[in-house]
Amino acid sequence: MTIRIAVIGAGLMGADHARIVAEDLPGASLQVVCDMDTDRARKVADAYGAHDVDSDPDRVAARPDVDAVIIASPDFTHAPLSLSCIRAGKRALCEKPLSQSSKECLEIMQAEEAAGKKFIMLGFMRRFDQSYVEMKQALEHGAIGRALMMHNFHRNVATPASDFTGAMAITNSAPHEFDVVRHVLDTEYVSISAFQPKRSDALVAPVYMVLETADDQLVNIEINNNAAYGYDVRAELVGEKATIAMNAVNYTRVDRELGQSTSYEADWRGRYAEAYRRQNRAFIRFVETGVFPHIASSSWDGYCAARVAEAGVTALNDGCKVPVEMISKPEFYA
């Protein structure tokens, strides 16, 4: 059976997902590309052999010739489109965030629980990245002893918009770290502090966060959206017996004029290309079998990321440590 996929959103992320469906997902076909800009949808559809285009995402979710949906539209559409997919009985891979509002995340969880099955797999693709896979394995197998700290930084060349703020660094960029660190450590956060230095220009400065976990570990996260030199994500997990750190992904180096150099990616797409492929293959298996992938992020994980981000924004604005308060994890998501 071929799984017929609709991709909602024909921008950067949607086009990438359409390409993965068309080129890297045996057993899946690109059925529909949906975007309010039908010309943009048609361009992506033609590039990757989609059968049709559409401009109404709710209609797409309900189409009988669509088996599953990838939601890659703007962030504010993720929650309502996830609900549309649940109502239509279609499983969906939703790009992060599920919502920046924890209240909206709860509404999606309640809809899934009422339906009696999980429909939404959240696109925190770093869980599928080999670096984090090996970190989690080292911890689970006892290779580094008890985890004490995890250091993380996430740097972009420049902010995506001139009005980008420190709060947006917490709600837009940091959720990847919030989620993958929870996944690696298998714990929850209990508090967050956030700080921001002062730049000499008008660009948004880095945001530095310190989080405490329920297992008495410390986590620090630096989000620098104007690092200038390249896209750079690193992590180090510190245990009682050893540490494990992420290597930069470089296939070549240049030796020239008494020096040596390597390059950086311009953005996340090259660095996490294989993680996206692994994630999307896991999604297809989820659609085929109904079994939620054991390492994937669920609606519960989307809620957790939103709650941490909300607390982080408060910590940054108020200049104090803020507790991360969440509901008890529902048995449905255990």
C-alpha cells in the first residue's frame, strides 16, 4: 500500500519535506501540495511530482485521496491544523512548535485522548540525529555514569527577521534544545533562569539559560541568533565517569598558507538532512502500523516545550529564576 501524503505549506520547510517524500520515502507518494499561494504550491508540486495542489488546508486534511499530512505552514497554524487532522482521522507530522501556547497544546492532547489514539507526531528531528542518539545510548548503557550536566549551544548566522527578540529566541529557537535534552536525560525541568548580554549594535544579543531538572542536574543553553560565522550546534553531556560531546559534521578540510580550515553550514538543512529523513521514515511507519515511534515527540512533548518556553520568557523579562510548572503526564502519553 502506498501512503498518499499531503504537504501543507510550500515554503522552505514544506519544499524540503516534499522532496524527502518524493525522493527518500519508499512506500509513500506526494499526493498534494497545499499553500495559500497556489503558484508557490504549483512550483513545489511540479518540482517533486505531486498529483495535485490545493489552497485550503482544512479541505486537504479531509480529502479521501490523502492518507496522512505533513504540516509545514507558519507556526500559528500548527495547532488548528493539527486539530483538523485529528477530526479527519489523519495522522500528521507537524513541524515544531505544536504551539507556542501551552493551552493550545492541551487542547490537542484532549482531542487525541477523546479520539482514543495518537495522531500527531511532532517534528523535533534532533531526536533522530546520530549525535544525540549516541549520547542517549552512552547514558543508558552506563558508559558515562550518572548524568550531572548538559551544555548546549545553538548558533545561527543571523536572525530571520529584523524585529527578532530575545523572547523569540526562547520560543522559536530554544525548543529544539528543550526537547532533545529532556529526551536524552529522560527527565523534566523544574526551573529556568535566562540572561542576555548587551551587544554594541542594535542586533538581538544571545540568550543564555540555566535549567534545573527533577533529577538535580544542570542544563545550560546558549541561543545566539546573530553568531555571523555560520550555523553551529553543539552539545556535551557530562557524567560522573566520563563525558560525551558532539563532533562538528565536516566532510573535508582545507590546508593552505600555513593554516587549516573547515566550513560551516549556512543553516540547519544540511546539518540535519539525515535526521529529517529518519524522522519522516518513522512517520510513514507510524501511519502504516499505528504504532507511535518510541523516540519521536508527541503532543505531550510539544506541551512540555511550550511550558518551558513560557517560563523562560518570564525569567528573561523579570530577571529571576522561574519554576517550570506542568500538569501531570497523562497515562495516555506514558
